[in-house]
Amino acid sequence: MKKIEAIIRKSRFKAVKDALHEIEVNFFTYWDVTGVGNEKKGQTYRGISYSTSDIQRRYLSIVVSDEFEEKTIQTIIEASKTGEVGDGKIFVSDIQNVYRIRTEEKGEQALS
């Protein structure tokens, strides 16, 4: 099993969520985060300068079976990519086990 953690633009969250549901990744956790990126120049919008070093993003945490790893990653990339600086990052880690509290199932059976 793999844990996929993705940091994406908040504006792309709905597209990513819908795309994940289409490939039947129906359970994941997300929260709003603020990060600091490599981009140091600011942006100007309607005459007001904004710092782009403190970036508002959405953080997704998803656990999938090994077979779903690449499909999930490609789906996130395709749905979140704008081609601009600040599109985000994806991190992948191994998960040793998972337990469903209600039924006490463990392993991949607990994911579905």
C-alpha cells in the first residue's frame, strides 16, 4: 500500500477531487495549508502587490493499494497541472498496514 500526499493549488481542488472519484478513489483526507515556495517575486493584481512566497494550498492524504499508485498520481497531475510555477508536489510513502476500526479488518480489505 502507498500513501500519496499531494500539495496542490486550492483553485484546482474540485477538479482533482472529481477526477479521483472518476477512478474510484473515494476516500481521502484534505486540509488547507500555507507553505513557503522557491518563487521570491511578488505578483500585482489590480495595482496591489501580493507576496507569492507564502502560498495558500490544499494538502491531500490518500492511501491506495500498490496497483492504484500510478493511476492515482497521474490523475492528480493531470487534474492539477496549470504549467505555472506553484502547481505543487506529490510525495509517496510505503504503508505497512491499515486497520478499519469498526470491523477490525486489516490490510487492503480495510481500504475499500
